[in-house]
Amino acid sequence: MSGNGFGHLFRFTTFGESHGPAIGCVVDGVPSRIPLAEADIQAWLDLRKPGQNRFTTQRREADEVKILSGVFEGQTTGTPIGLLIENTDQRSKDYGEIKDSFRPGHADWVYQQKYGIRDYRGGGRSSARETAMRVAAGAVARMVLDALVPGGVTIRGAMVRMGIQAIDYGAWDWDETKANPFWCPDAQAAKEWETYLDSIRKNGSSIGGVVEVVASNVPVGLGSPVYDKLDADLAKAMMSINAVKGVEIGAGFEAASLSGEDNADEMRMGNDGQVKFLSNKAGGILGGISTGQDVVVRLAVKPTSSILTPKKSVDRQGNEVEVSTKGRHDPCVAIRAVPVAEAMMAVTLADHLLRLRAQSGGF
Amino acid sequence: MSGNGFGHLFRFTTFGESHGPAIGCVVDGVPSRIPLAEADIQAWLDLRKPGQNRFTTQRREADEVKILSGVFEGQTTGTPIGLLIENTDQRSKDYGEIKDSFRPGHADWVYQQKYGIRDYRGGGRSSARETAMRVAAGAVARMVLDALVPGGVTIRGAMVRMGIQAIDYGAWDWDETKANPFWCPDAQAAKEWETYLDSIRKNGSSIGGVVEVVASNVPVGLGSPVYDKLDADLAKAMMSINAVKGVEIGAGFEAASLSGEDNADEMRMGNDGQVKFLSNKAGGILGGISTGQDVVVRLAVKPTSSILTPKKSVDRQGNEVEVSTKGRHDPCVAIRAVPVAEAMMAVTLADHLLRLRAQSGGF
Amino acid sequence: MSGNGFGHLFRFTTFGESHGPAIGCVVDGVPSRIPLAEADIQAWLDLRKPGQNRFTTQRREADEVKILSGVFEGQTTGTPIGLLIENTDQRSKDYGEIKDSFRPGHADWVYQQKYGIRDYRGGGRSSARETAMRVAAGAVARMVLDALVPGGVTIRGAMVRMGIQAIDYGAWDWDETKANPFWCPDAQAAKEWETYLDSIRKNGSSIGGVVEVVASNVPVGLGSPVYDKLDADLAKAMMSINAVKGVEIGAGFEAASLSGEDNADEMRMGNDGQVKFLSNKAGGILGGISTGQDVVVRLAVKPTSSILTPKKSVDRQGNEVEVSTKGRHDPCVAIRAVPVAEAMMAVTLADHLLRLRAQSGGF
Amino acid sequence: MSGNGFGHLFRFTTFGESHGPAIGCVVDGVPSRIPLAEADIQAWLDLRKPGQNRFTTQRREADEVKILSGVFEGQTTGTPIGLLIENTDQRSKDYGEIKDSFRPGHADWVYQQKYGIRDYRGGGRSSARETAMRVAAGAVARMVLDALVPGGVTIRGAMVRMGIQAIDYGAWDWDETKANPFWCPDAQAAKEWETYLDSIRKNGSSIGGVVEVVASNVPVGLGSPVYDKLDADLAKAMMSINAVKGVEIGAGFEAASLSGEDNADEMRMGNDGQVKFLSNKAGGILGGISTGQDVVVRLAVKPTSSILTPKKSVDRQGNEVEVSTKGRHDPCVAIRAVPVAEAMMAVTLADHLLRLRAQSGGF
């Protein structure tokens, strides 16, 4: 339990720095005989890949994943799955400034304080590069969920706010999230965001955003009270993503403003003899356990502090300096958080699904 | 890792139901020779105790904690600390309705689905009664922090919003939190809340709230990237508290609306040769590691669904029913979440402090 | 993971010192709807209870276990099971000598070195008193195994060697283990041991022994390669018992002397279409996974160093002293290890059974 | 916690099959600023490498380890260390027989039962090939121990018995372990073993052995009672090594034959004011905690069942067959267990050293 892994029964552990030779992970606990090929993982990595449009960082990585173990003749064997992605874009670069000065809002200074040493190249371990392995592990988790849950589990993410510009929930269209560079489910908002973000990008500034992830067809019963609640583990999963500063489930912070009458999700019997909820303020989780409704999580992503405007900082020698980021960076890192948040939803659900299998009642 | 414990090196595991003979916990991993007496724990339990005014549940519990092990001659011995509180208020009561009908918004239905059995008396394990042991474990964690951190760590909570009524941050006064029944740091707001909540209470309704917890004098370096980040563990800790639906760190969801310029916490050198941050949008955590600034966490607490107004539900036999709660209940459960959130902050910090000791650099 | 718990999915955590007010444990991860009553646990505790004959310590404990949580109307609810035993035999005693002098072969000195403090009364946490909670947790594990494995799992222990006097395996009779005070399966040996141990006891000396535990009707597939092998976890479980200095599986150390021909367990098809092994040198475990044969573990228990003969030691002040134990103590602590070893077998199997349920193949 | 990792604070997780593209591991929890280079690891791997004489398998692997992360400018950074070894010797081979028939004494049959699928090539995950990563992780652990313990910790292994031929402990010479192919510390025994093992090898047979590992200059205080005792974790570590069937500490099974008088390690004050033990029956561990004496562990290794003599078995279709191993295999796999056992000693001590740092008393 040393910090670089997530999950208990479905557990993955990542390694790798931004500018080292490779990044990788070990996915342990995957049941056997689940279909898995590199293409199943690559598909999700391709969706995450930066540099595909002018709104995400121009780093160009092939991001080709290799399965090194745990799969035999197209199926998992129950042994750990080793995954590796070589870093191809390690252009020699002048890190002089980053090497000695600490970028405000980055992990630079605090890593130096904690460890007395840091791999300053591209942010080292604190780089968003690490999230590629989350997406890879998430792809494996999706295969597990699809194999073990009848009908499969659908996990989709969207960006629902960019800066102060929120979407219209009434205009939600999942297909639209694939049609614009923002994972925006509202076509009209997407258009406005394009102009908005172009202006931010040109000014060398940046902006935050809110991401929503929805899991559908989640089995009833995921979550282990009282500390390993499904929502508690989701909160940890999401808050562990770079730049995330807030997490909410269902109505979330809005619930704090509601009365008990308005917040209750009433229940009726459906024609199929199954209980139906008349609303989903709970976001699919009650008492820490999934109810079978959509699990809905939102996360707040801060703006990157890699901006053109010089900001006050200090260097290793204790001198006061001004730091600005000249290279091209993401004007809105929330965009890239979407597939990562989907992946973290997938691994959290897969982990709890295995726990449910272990500890379901003796009946 | 079966769901009822929290923490790794400082780890506590709780047990007990609302109406069983007792609740208790084991606190493991406490270093030796830390002063600890029952009174050190009792003091915090007394602050949490419900029934002290008309705004919290009228259940009357003595909540007298007993230390059963791990302390010798007033000091911890390094062995596990067993804590026990007997349940004294288990009045025989007619649970007929709760026994068979599921209260909307409660864990009743989902426990029944997951486990095929539930202790319906007072909510059983999902009752807020369990949080007494969190407060007890938190009290031990405070002793650890105070013993190991020069100057001690101060952890204080406040309620900053009740329903739609927010405090004025400019009027913040920590002393005020002890002077009103709401942990409200704004004297004026506290007065208004009294009227507001009285009206809600009399109507048999309920309302949500937002709680803020601040830890001061936190050492630099707490948090283990990239999954056991301090903020990730705090998010899990807070989201595991009953009725919490959202967690944010520092600027939190507001950060999603900010530009990079506005969100950056600039750094300068202080007169004492130490780095000073000029703001604290980060809430004391960068890259998952504490910076030495105040650690600031806010949580959204939903309104209890135990209300007088009948709501649509179902019973165990699959009949559609209406459920209302006649007994007296908390009109705003966020109030009782304050000391619990403080406690979860304490245990999370203590756990990461021990990890820092273990893994601090070899230099 | 702070040292006082065992198991992952079926996990128990104990607390309590020899002369504190009580000992207890939390058993977490038990599936719901498994029958459980205090009597199910008490029965095993009664078998373990010391002071029942002249060959075990004369401490008299009622050892009455109370279930504090996790059971409702005679069945487990899936919530943690809190167990408590009050210490009734805490006669005021002069600990003067033990308080300041370190008994050779005991944990006294090393606890003092590690923790800088120790509860010296009766050995504190290092006392065999703690093993009562192992037996209690083992009783719960047996209920889990019996509920989830068709036909139940039978776990029986025996003492197979006392000092240099080994049993005749040809004379093995399980019923005999209940008929003598040594859990000896060989009636003839039991008689000889009685004389042998009487003489040791009268001389104020002590002797070691070897315990064998056999689990029958174990499902195929328990054990998670490559570090959480079933035999690896059993080795840890057994070596964690007080005074145990060696553990072996199946042929054990004898296997080191065998040729590959003599050590192989050949396989044939049984009339029932199931694979049969023609021998069990492996002790029921291959590659870390149970084969369905009897799981056979043996443990070496050292003689207690609480003896009448004075031995050289030191005291807290660094003076050289002689220490002898005047009170009555166990001449052969291996006897009391038998039910404890059975219990540790039960919890290890239960833990791996739950893991098998979680991670069994997706087919 | 899914089976393929070991340790808590110093934790490594391995992946890889015998005939996949590569094997690897992630070492997490290493403190920062510890010197580490590939050569530090390669040196130990070279000692382990099979095929160096006629007594170990002829598989020829370059076993070149690559550090993929966690090291910067020659020092650890506190981030996870990714290690990779490509499998170079994957000659196409006819696995027809192994593919369908189960070798008695191997994990083949039980893997097939548990997982419903297995990578039969060279034993897949159950192959001793995995142990290369243990040695690699062990090399990192040695660097940690040497950096954090003044004077460093010396860990050395030896083979003390081959079949029925034991060494003379009086003739022990550590230098001799490097001078013969058996890690035998007794020059005379080594000569006899050569003849003995040649004859076994020529007959296509195999033989077991006993390995002893000794750690010197171990700090006092490693080990966390009562379940994570140092000896309990060592027992698990050693029993997890392929083919190991028994583990003992200090006097081990012999202690079962001793009287309390003969087994006690008496204590005196040394001239340096430190406590000295007059013997080491305890093997350096009392009450689960290291005493500062040499930690001594012995393990029993069974003979490989890959032998020329046909043995009765079954195939996947349920037919009864005879299986013999024609290729060249290790006549005594205990030889190769020596460096692996050393490595497991190193990782166990490193893990507990970090725990001691975390939880040492508040004084």
C-alpha cells in the first residue's frame, strides 16, 4: 500500500515518469477467461491521446500499448496483466528554467520538499502522462464488467461546464460528445466553447471545467459500508486525478440546499416487478451501496497554472523569481480528464463487483 | 480490507449497530509513549453528542467511552487500542413500519437487496450512531498529531451554509462556532439560522448544509502520489460520512470557473527564510501533497429523508406504500457532521504522517 | 495494515492485553445470512480454555464470549462482528520481578527496546491470552466454511510429538485426541506422555512439541499465486502463533531428503470421474493452490522459558540478574497451540474461499 | 491485494510468464535519495542466472534488467521503480505433451481447475522464471537496508543439506559458498555433493535440499505483533518460493525436542554496555520482533517432479496417462532457491524497517 496502486481485488499499480523510457502498469486480480487483446485497450487510449486538436497539448505520443503477460490465446488467465507504453516523444529540451524554478500551482516545490530530489523533466511522476495507464487499466476493467454483468456496464463521460459556461442539461445528447473536441453533450454549448477557448488559448491563459461521468446498468449492491462505500471509493478515485479539486455524487453540493421533500428519491413498483426510483438525486448510491440506478459523478478540474502571464515564485536557491510557461499547453485540462474519469469509474466498479462476488450473502 | 476500517498505518476498524449492545473500534498502529486517557477521547465525544439542543435528535446516550487495551500508565504501548461505548438508549419501540417498509433516501432497501437481511432497528449499521467511533478514533489521532508534530495540529470545523443561507466569510470567528448550536462561525448568520431551522423543524421537514474543516500547522509532505494523494484520501474519508454527497478542496468547484491567473497560489520568501504562499486556492495540497498551508475541505450534506411528509415507497412484499417519519429527527444532519468531519481529517492526517515517517528520503 | 489483524476478505483484528479489562476482536467480511450464535463460538473457546487439567496453566478464566454486533435474529448481517471476552482472573499479584527483569526467551526485553514501554503484567499483549480471540475468529470462520462449502470443511488438530517422543502414525485415531489432555491421536503415546510430562512438570522444566492440523473437504482452487499462495498464508498464520518456530506442509522438511520419484503424487481417474491422487506428499497444495486433498500443516512449538531453573538475564537498569519462574506454568505449551492452530487454519481457508468467489473465472 | 505483490510499505508486484515477451515488477515505497543503478540489480541477477553449470537448467537467458522509472541521476526519487527483463530464450518447442497432460507434482492440473485456462508453455506463471523479479526487488531492498541501517545489513544464503547429505556446521565458511556450484559452506560436503548430484542427474532423477539464510546487523525492533510478526512474514515470504515445503526460524523443529533450559537464550551485559545473548536458539526473533542477533531462517525445498521416470497422471480429456520429462531439468532446484531466499529476506526486512520508522515510539 505505497501509493501507486488503486483497488483491492481488481488492483492496478502504475509506474513511469513523463520523460523516462516508458510508463506501465500491472493489473492484478482479473478473473480468468475474459476476452482481452491489445486492441481493446488501444481503442480507449486513442480517445485519450493528446495532440489531436488545437485544444490539447501538442505532445505527440504514439501511445502504443503492449500486453506483456496475463493473456493467453485471447483470454485472461487470472495472472497479472503487465502493460507497457514506451515514451516516444522525449525530445531533448532545455529544462533550465523548470529545473531550478518552481512553477506556482504545480507539484514541483512540494515534491522537492518531500523527496529532496525530483525528476523535473515534464513534471516527472506528477505529469498527466501517468493517466494513460489509468485509461489502460480502465479498459481492462470495462472488459471485466462486460463479461460479468449481463448486458454490460456503460460508462460515459462528458464535460458539463467550461469556466463559467455551463451546458443546458435539456439538450444532452451522448452522441454529441463524440462530435466535438470537448466531450460536450450540448451541441450549442460546444460551439460557444470553441470560440471561448480559442480566445483563452490565444491569450496564453487557461480555464477550469466540470466533468460528469455516468455509469449505466450498474448491478445493485456494489459498495462495502461503512468506509469502503462506493461513493467514498469513487471520491478517492476521482480526486486522485491530476487537477481535480472537487467531487460530487448525484445532486452533490446542490443537495445541501434542498429540503428533505425535494431530495428524496421515491420508489414505486415497475411493471416488471422491479422497484423503480422516480428520481435520482442520490446519483445511484444509497448508504454507500449502488441502487441499480445510473451512478452519476461530477468533478471539478482546476485550470492549469502553465500560463503565459508571469507569476511570482521562488527557485531552489531561495531567490524570488517570476515564472511563465512559454511552450504550448492545454488551455483547459478538464478536456483530457474526461476519459481518465471514465476509466477511474470503471476500475472502481470492477473492484466492487469482485468484492460483491466474494461477500454476497450465504443464500 | 473488508470495508469497516480506515487508514493504513494509523488504522481504525469499527463495529456496532444502532440498537445492539455496544459500538466499538480498534485503533491500530498508534506509536508508543503517546499520552492517552479516556478523558482525552470523552471530551470530543461530548461535543458530538446528540440531544443537546432542539436541533439534533433527542436520542439520549451517555456515550461513555472505555479504553480496553493499548494504554498503560497513561501512555500508549504500541499495541491496538480497543474502545467501547455501550448503547444505553435502546428503548423498546415499535419498529413495525420501518421493519417492513423502506424509507426513501435511506439505506434500508439497498441493504436488504445486498444482504438479504438487515437490522432495521434504528438503521442498524447505517445509523449515524457509528460516527461516535469515528470521533473517538479521531481523538486518538489528534493525540498522535500533537505528540509528533511540533506545535501540534489544530483541526476545526464549521458549518458554512444551511440550505441556501450561506455565511459571510468576512465575519468568520472560530470562537463563535462554540457559541451557537450550529458550529456557525458567523454570529449574524447563526441567529438567522435559528429562526430558519425552527421553522423547518416545526414543519417536520429537513434541510441540507455545507461543512468546512480546516487543519492548521500541517507538516509539509503528507500524501503519497499518485493514488494515495492526501486530497484523494480526504475525499474518501469525508464521502464515507453518512449523508455526504460532495467534497471539495480549497477553491473546489469554484476553481472550475477560474482562469489560470486567478487560481495560481504565488510564492515568495518570508522573512524567516521559509517559502510563503500569497493565497490558498489549492487548499493546502499540491500534487496530492500537503504544502504546509491550511488544509481546507468542504463537504455537502444532504437533508435527511426522515420527514413528516409522506413519500412514495415500497415494502418487502412489493406493495406500494407511503412512508413518513413520525418520531423526532434531526432537521439538519449537517450539524452533527461537523465533529465527525473533523475526526476524519485527524485520522487521515495521522495516517499520512506515519507514512511520511516511514518513507521520507534516505538523507 | 498495522499488525494486529489477519486476512483480507475475511479479516479479523484483535486487541487486548493479558491483564487489561477485556480482550476482543472485530471479524469483518463475513457474508450475510450465515447462522451464528454465541454458543457456536463458546464451544471452541471451552476446548481451548486453560486450567482444565494439571498440564496447562492454572489461570482460571470464564472466557465467556459476547457477540456485540453483526448478528441479527441468529444470522450474520454482513456487518462487522464485534466479539468481547472480559478478563476475570486479574488477581492482584506482585509483578516486581517481571516488571524490572527480562525473562530470557520472552518478548519482554524486545518490547521494551521497540516501544520504550510495556505492559509487563502477565506478558501484556505478547501473552497467549490473545489466542482466545483467534479461536473465536476461527469459530466464525468455521461457520462460513460450513455454510459455503457443500458438506462443510472439517478441521482437526493433534499433537504428534512431545519433545523427542513421537506418535506412531499407524495408530492414528481422531477420537483419541478428545480422550486425553494432549490432543494425542495415539492412545499408547498419550499414556507415555502423561508420565513423561509429569516428570517435566515436577522438575519445573518444560518441553516443546509438534502439532499437526488437517483440513478435509477443502475445495479445489484456494490460494492466489504467487505471493498469496495458500501455503504461504498458512505459514504466516501458523508462525504468528506464540512459541511457534517452524511450519511445514505435507512432507515438509522430509521432502528435502526425497527423490523426485518418491515425492510425486501420482494421479488417476476415480470411479466418480474425478481425479484421485495416489498419495499426498504435497499436503493438499500445489503451486500454492489447494488440490482438494487434505491440507496438512505441522508446526514446531518451542518449550516455554518460564522454568524453575534460574537463567542469566539483565534488568532494566542494565544489571546482570538471574531469573526463574516460580509460579505454575505450562510444562508443554504445544498442547494449547492445537486449538489455536486449528483456528488459524479455519480463518486462512475462509479468507481464500472468499477470494476464490471473487476471482473465479468469467465462465 | 490480489496475490502478485509482497510487502506493505516496501511493496513489489511482479508480472510475467515463462514464455511471454517479458517479466517485470514495480517496486513501490522506496524512500528517495537512495543510490540505485541497473548494475546494482544486475549483479544479483547474474548470481541467480541458471545455466551456469551442469547442475542447473540449461535455459539461457541474458536476464538483462532495465530500470524504467523511479530513478533520476543515480538516485531513487520516491516514485515507483519499474523493472523489466525481456524473455530472450523462447525457442519454439513442442509443448504437445505438457499442453494436454498434467505433470504430477506441478501446478498444471490445479491451475487448469482454478482458472479454466493456463499458459502451459514452460509452466507459465508458476515457472521459477518469476523468481528473477524477486531477486531484482531484493536487490533494491538491499540498497534500502544499506542506506538506512548504519553499517548495512548483510544477507547471505547457503545450502545446508542435499537430500540426506547434510553439511558439517563446524566447517562453515561463507567464502566457500561462492567457490562451488551449490552455495555449500562446507568444502568437503561440496565435493561429495558433486558426485552425488552427478549420479542423480545422469539417472534423470532429482533430489530436495535445505537452504539457510542469515541476516546480520539487523536492527532491534523489526516486526509488528501479533500477526505481522517478523517471523510470520518471513515464513510467508519463504513459503511463497516455488517448491518450498517448510520454513523454520532459529532452532526451528529441533526446538520441539528441547527442554526450556536448553532452549533459552541467556542474556548478559557486554563491555560496550549493550545486552549480549549467549546463544541464538531464537534465530534473532522474540515475540515476533528482531533482537539484533542474526536472523536465521531455513527452508525445505522439494525435489522437482520433472524426472525421466514415467509417472501416472491424467490428461485434459480425463484419460489416464504416463508422464515423463525428457528435456534437461534441474536435478536439485534447491540450488536456485538460495539467491531467491536471500532476496525474500531482504524485502521482508526492508518492509519492516520502514514500518519501524513509521511507528516507532513518540519519544
